[in-house]
Amino acid sequence: MPGNPQVYGDGSTDYEKYIRTQELFKLQKGPSEWANEEELLFQSVHQSMEIWLKVVIQHAEQAAKWMEGDNLRDAARFLTRAARIIEFLAGSLKFPMSIAPWDYHKIRMGLGKGSGQESPTFSRLLDIGKPLLAAFEGVLKRRKATVDAVHQDPAGNRDLYDLTIAMAEFDQEFMHWRYRHFQVVKRIIGDGVLSLKGIPASSLEKHANSAMFPDIWAVINRTTNAYNAKYRPQGGGGYTTAKT
Ligand code: HEM
């Protein structure tokens, strides 16, 4: 068998046929191709991220369709679930974090100029913010609402408020993933070196703080200021920042 992949079972049961276990196992390098005993983990974390991000993209696209049809409850449900999947993926970055840098370099030798930056699902995810935001703004427009008004009366706008929070969670978990990934990079190659693409690894750090939906974060500052202005008309200061 080429590369000697570890293939378990014989593929004959209904479970194996449905899951397509034989084909699945063969998508991974076998022991004779591994740079070392860490490579199966490295390849598995990447391959499973591609599959899970496919689910995240489907959920985000479906959420946008539901928003366009004013089905806010299901849109919020799918966006929140997508956020939980991204959170789970960020958690799974703990596994490669324990690869010793010296051992990772042996795997890295086989990557060519390959980089996670070329991940097709990750690239698609970076583009998904625009249609999601357009769908969300469409809902606000039809409801003659603003994110500020929704935040200042969450109980009176329950469905819109829950949707706004689902958008924020999606954004938050994506930034968390990027932050966790930056931590992996710091642990394994360092933040003072160039990536295989010749980009400083430290450039990943600023992405970890760049929101897909900046106004969904800025409204929280405005809500604090609005509350302060209403209940403390004499002022009190200290609440206004450059981000409002
Ligand atoms: C094991 C140690 C890892 C190292 C040293 C590493 C290193 C890097 C570096 C340096 C970049 C910057 C892009 C470039 O190459 O120019 C990058 C980007 C990326 N990597 Fe990794 N990576 C690691 C693990 C992972 C894992 C396990 C995943 C996925 C499960 C992953 C997914 C990505 C993605 C999606 C990007 C683009 C990130 C962004 O734009 O914020 N990486 N990686």
C-alpha cells in the first residue's frame, strides 16, 4: 500500500460505508512517509480544521439566508453554533503546541512554501464577513432599528439583540482562534522570524485583534456612554475613548 497508511477495519459495515472510513484513513500519510512521530497529529489537526471550517462556512451562509428571510432565531442559532465550532478549533490548537520546535522543523522541511494562509476554507471565512454584515444590516433596515437602539432596549428587541450577540460571538471566536494560533507560532517557531512565505510571524498578532464587525463592538462603548449621559447627566467622565 503506498506510503503504508494505517487503515483500520475492512470498510464492509454500514457505519464504515456511510463515514467512508477507508477513504478517510487513506487521505493521511502513512508511517513510512512521516518526518517523525509528530506528523500524524500535525496533519490531522490541519485536515480536521478544513472539514470543520467547511461546516462553519455552510452555517454562516445559511444564517445570512435566514436573515434575508427575517428568520432571526435560526440565524442566531446557526451563528452561535458556528462560533462554538471555531472555539473548539481554537482549543484543538493545544495539541500541536506541545510539539518540540526541533521536531516541528523536520515536518516543516516537507511543507515547501505551504502555509495555513493558503487554506481554502480559512480564505473563504475571511470573505464571509461582508455578506453576513450586509444581511444583518438588511434586517436592521427592514425593522427600522439601529444597533444602538437594540442595545438600549434588549428586552424590547429580544430577537434582534440575540442576533447582534450571535454576530459578536462569531467575530470574537474567530479573533480568539487567531490569537491562539499566534501563541502556537510563538511556541514553535517564535515571533521574531520569517514565515515560509517570508512574512514576519509577528504580523499574525495584529490580525488577532482585527474585528470582522467593528461596529458591533463599538456600539458597546456607545451604550456605556449613552447610559452615563442619561443617568449621570452631570458627567463623571472617563467613558469616552477613541473607539466610539
Ligand atoms: C504547528 C505549528 C504552526 C506554525 C509554526 C504555524 C505557522 C504559521 C505562520 C508563520 C503563519 C503566517 C502565514 C505564513 O506562513 O506566511 C501561519 C498562518 C496560518 N496557519 Fe499556521 N502554524 C502552525 C500550526 C497551524 C495549525 C495547526 C493550523 C490549523 C489547524 C494552522 C493554520 C493557519 C492558518 C489558517 C493561517 C492563516 C492565519 C491568519 O491569517 O491569521 N496553523 N501559520
